[in-house]
Amino acid sequence: MSEDSKKETAEQVSVPDFSELWKNLYFNNEAIWAEAFKDYLSTKSFVNMMDTSLDKHLTLEKLTRQNLEKFFETTPVPSKQDVARVGELVISLEEKIDTIEFQLLNNFQSMADSLIKMADYQEDIKKQLAAMGKELKTMGSRLDKLEKNQLSEPTKAPARKKTTKKDTPAE
């Protein structure tokens, strides 16, 4: 049997590695296709084809945009420009409202300051008037006392001077 087993091992067929074969096939194929595309992309016919397809695409896009603008003009649906314009108006309106609010707050603050100053001034005037009233009462009471004193004392006639010849004027 040893001879038979030796013959069998010698006759055994080696099984190829399919994954290695597939990998070699893939990389070789990739290199061939890359070279073919590189050659094709560098030709003038490809460049001309890309130019014409770009022109067709831009023409189609322009027509589509024009058709959409006509559609939006005839329908009540707002366009992007309409919405953007309304947004800008809203933003400017908000800025104006903020400005007016700031001005109103400043005006209210200045009015409040003026009213406080006026109230302080009125308080000072009240104090001054009260002080003047007290002084007036004091003066009135003094005058009353003086009048009483003058009334209670008998009135004396002022003493007359005797006139002499010297005092008389010459005619």
C-alpha cells in the first residue's frame, strides 16, 4: 500500500487559488480600462461632446427657469424672490420698530427725569413759601405789637422849638 499511496500523492492535481486569480484579473482589467478611458478623455471628440452636452444642459436649465417664472407669474404662489423680498421688509420693519422703541424709552426717561426735577423744584418753592409765610406772620405780630404799644401810649405832641430872630428869615 505504500506504493499506492505514493502514486496517489504524485498523481494529485493541484487546485488553483481562485481568489488570487480573481484579484489578478481585477487589477489587470482595471489598468487596461484606466488606460482606455485616459486615452478617450484626452481626445478632441470627447471635449466637443462635453461642450455640446454642457450647452444643451444650460439651454435646458434656462428654458426651465423661464417657464417656472412664467408659471409663478400666473399663479398666486410666491417665488423665492418674493419670499426673500418679504423677509427683507420684515427685517427692516423690525429694525425700525427697535429704533422707535429705543427713542420712546429715551423720551420717557427724559420726561421722568424732568418731572422729578420739577417736583423737587416745587418742593423747594413750597419750603421757601412756608418760610416766607412764617416770617410774614412774625412781622405781622411785631407790627401788631408796635401798633398796640403806640395806641396804648398817650400821644405826645412833638416839642416846638422857640424861634428867635436869627431863625426868622429876613425880609
